[in-house]
Amino acid sequence: MMHEAHGRTRPVAIALIALAILASLVAYPLIAITSPVPPSDFWGSVGSAYDEVEHFTSVAGMAHASDAVVLGTIENIEKGRVFGDEGDSVTYAAATVRISRLLSGSLPEEYSQRLILEIMLPMDTPLEVVKGLLPENRSVFFLRSKAVDAARYGYTPQVQADEHPYYRLVVQRGVISEVQGLATAPGWTDSADFMSDIEGRPFEEIVSELGH
């Protein structure tokens, strides 16, 4: 009896082992071909065709014009604020940037670890499409405080207070990202070509030059 029971269970055990091996063989290539989303895909998806108010001729000049330059990573993105009337509105994505280092400028204490970066969504671009392209790369963000913007343009103290939690890029493509240890300017569309000078340079070298 014991011998017969053992004989019946052995094929089952062998089948289970074979399935486990097959599963590992199938899973391994899937893991191997998975790669991070290129940052250019994300920033290209949020590109908007409008003229920049500010223009720069160097990375150092862009950094000097920023209220803060930070090294960090976008860890989440959600639908943000909407301005204007239906059919003639501007929708923002609210990206949470986790900050690993403040390179220049200053940040309020409450935003020294994380801040909200508002990014304009192109018309008819679903947030889920943008969210699916969220890059995991470390990046340098050249930031402008929207509260400081409001003060510069003479808005009321209440408007300045309302804008206090929000930041924007100093220009649409005010980002330098890391790809395999090298620097890239994802989706750069400004007429100035100074950002091409950073392409392919060691990312840590750029960070060091921008740091305190």
C-alpha cells in the first residue's frame, strides 16, 4: 500500500518541479528585458508649444535664475490644478519630487524633502499616459517658486499664499537627467543649444559643478 501511494505521488511531484522550472525560465527573460522608461519619453509627452518668457545661454545662467536647483526623482504624479473655463482651460499634472540634495538656491523647510512640481499637460493628453511614462532616473531640476512668481508680478498676499506649495521648471525643459551614469537634456526644445553641451558628460560631474 505504501509503495503504491508513493508511486502515485511521484509523477505529481515531478510535474510540480517541472512547472516551477518552466516558470523560472519564462520569468527570467521578462525581467531581463525590462528597462526604465527613457526620460525623453516622459518630458516629450508633456511638451507644450508656447514661447518661453526667459531664455538662457548657459546651464550656470539657468541655475542662477532659478529659486532652487535640486537633485531628485519624480516618485509620483497625479492630476493637478485646472485653470480657466471649460473648453478653454489649462490642466496641470502635480509631480511629487523626492529631493536628495539641494544644489543651489533655497527651499522652505517644509519642502526640503519633497515638493510639488506643476507640469502643464498638453490638451487631450490623458494623465494615465503621462503617468505610465514616469521616469525612475535621477534628475537635476531647475525650479521657480510659484509664490515668488506671484510676488514678482504683484499678486496679492493671498494669491502668494495659495501658490506657496507649488513649483515649476524655470523653462519647460529645465531638467538634466541621468541615463546610465551620463547626463542628458530630455526633450530640450529651446532655440538655445547650450544644453547640448552637457549631453554625454558624466552626470556626477554636472551635479558637482552645480552644487554648493
